[in-house]
Amino acid sequence: MNFLESIRVSLRALRANKLRSALTMLGIIIGVAAVIAMVGIGNGATASITARIQGMGSNLLTINSARSNSGGVRGGAGSSNTLSISDVDKIQVGTAVKAVAPFTDNDFQVVLGSGNTSTQISGTTESYEVIKNVTLARGRYITKVDVDSNARVAVLGPTVVTNLMGDPNANIIGKVIKIQNVPFQVIGVTTATGSTGFQSSDDMITAPITTVQERLLGKKTLRSILVSASSADLMQEAQDEITADLHKTHKIQAGKADDFTVQNQADMLATMQGVTQTLTMLLGGIASISLLVGGIGIMNIMLVSVTERTREIGIRKAIGAKSRDILLQFLIEAVVLSILGGGIGIALGYGGSNLAGKALTLNTSISLTSVFLAFGFSAAIGVIFGVFPARKAAAMDPIDALRYE
């Protein structure tokens, strides 16, 4: 019997038991769909985190104060208050360093007429616009003149405008808001960007750092200093230059602990991508277990099928079928179940990944590699778990098979 005839006989046997064939494929379908969906969600999470970290700024380096240590109790990052405006002036803008901006913030109550909200007030300089890739929907950003003159001006995020006036497109330019009863004139509104990093830039008010320090905080220390490297390739060089400049400014001798930390955006991005990729592999591995269970189900059903069709096997051998024909027939049945289940699983996995992406607000991404791996794995399972039942059928003695009741 040729190969095409073996396929025809196998398909006819599967059609004769449609419900059993469908239930046998179910394990493979669930397994492949789960792998495809989990990998798609994992890739979407990786892309989302990458976009958020990159949205924090261009080639960003963040300088924070070291942790305080009082009575054996360590404070949070930046709690030692070792950074000041003078440190910003000491960081040299040049080949590696593109821009430097001081940064400090706190949450305050903001009032405009009958509207009020509690939001983050950030004090910085004009360089923040470049470092953080800020774009304006209308109005202007703070300038060096605003910083030097301690101007009481503010740039609002669209969420703040909505909370104060009920509409992000409301005409708020020129109006005076009160932050801790201190009047600030609104000079600009930023473009909506969503969450970037660990906070929402849309729910934030930016003002000159000199004004924020003097009028709102009453202290000259900084929470952090933001630095934009000239390019991704120069980030390490920029970090080395910053460290050297601050060592001189803070008079830190060799071998002594730094009273500041420099966080590299590229390192943060690599770490987060590594974490999400590990989680994706873990989720995919867990989902793959169901493929193994599906393979065991195929072997179990094929063994039952061999037992049920013992007399058929005896008759076929008696009229001239060879052992390899019987082996090929049952092996084809197992592979067909796996491949068909794998194809259905890919379609369901793609759909499930898209639905999960919409529910989690992620742009899920399914790579061809994951599809080929899942499909190839399902086909391999059909071969691996179909061999034993097929060999058992092929090894039957035709006389014993014909006597089987």
C-alpha cells in the first residue's frame, strides 16, 4: 500500500470517530493556544515596558542622593539630601553630556475657582523639556528667564486641566491657579502621553525650580538631577564624566562611598527586558506542559483504537498488508490529530492573545518563531506519542488478531 493510500485509510478511520478525534485533539489545541497567547502577552509586556522606560527621556541618566542611614535605619533612595543646584552647574555639558536639569517634586493641592485637585508639582528648568521629550499642546514651556526671576508660572498636564476644568481642551492658558495658596499663572499645557515610567506625566504640573524651592518646599536640596547623554553609545562615557565631576564637587576621596547614585536608563531597560523575557519563557514553559498532557492523551486514545481494531488489523494482514503499512497508518492518524489540533490552537491562541491585549491595554506581539515552534512541537508530539501504539499494532500476529474477541 502506498503512502497516499495510507493517508486515505487513516483519515477515514478518524472520520468514523469524529467526537473521539475532537476530544483527543483538545489537549493539543489548548496547549498550542496557551503557548501562543502567553508568548504574545509576554512580548507585548516587554514592548510596553520598553516604550515606557524610553518615554522617560532620551538616553537618560538619573542622579539621586544616596540613602540616609540614621540609627541603623536606612531611608529611601534620595533621602540623604546631598544634591543641590550647585551640583548641576558643575556637570559639564559637552561631547558626551547633551543637557542637564535639576528636579524636585512633591504633591500639593491645586485650586482654580471651584475646581481643585491634588497632583505632583515638579520644579525644574528649561532643559527638562529637551531631556524628557516634552511636547506642548498649546502655550509655551518655562524658560531660563522664568527660572532666574523665580517666576510664578506653571505648565500643566492634560489630566490636571481635566480635573480642574472638566475638559482637557478647556482654555486655561493665562488663568491663575493656586498651589498651597501661592498663585501661579498657567503658561502651557503638555500633550497627552499617558504613563511614562512609574508616574503619569499627564497628571503633573511643572514650574521653575527656584520658585518651587522658595515658595512651596522651603529648601534648596534636589530630589534628583536628570542628564541626557548625546547618544546611546556615549551613555557610559557621560556617566563616568558625571561621577568624576561630582567626586570633585563633593570632595569624595578615593575608596570612600559615594553620597549619590547614577542610574543608567540603558541598564534599567536591559534589566526590565530580561525580567519580562524570563517571565515570558516561564509562562510559555508552563503552557507547554498542557502539550505534553495532550500527547499522552493521543497515545492513550491510539492504544484504545488499536485494541478496538484488532480484528481489522488481522484481516488487513491476512490479505497482504505489511507491518510497515499498519505502522504507517496508525502513525499518520496520530500525526494528523496533532497537526490539526496545532492549527486550531494557533488560531485560538492568536485570537486569545488579541483579546487579552485589549483587556490589559497591551499591544500583544506574536512572532513567527513562536508559531513555528508551537506547531512543530505539536507535530513532534504526534510522532513521539504515536510511535508506541503504531508499533504495537504493526507487531500483532494476524492469527491472534483474527481470533481476538
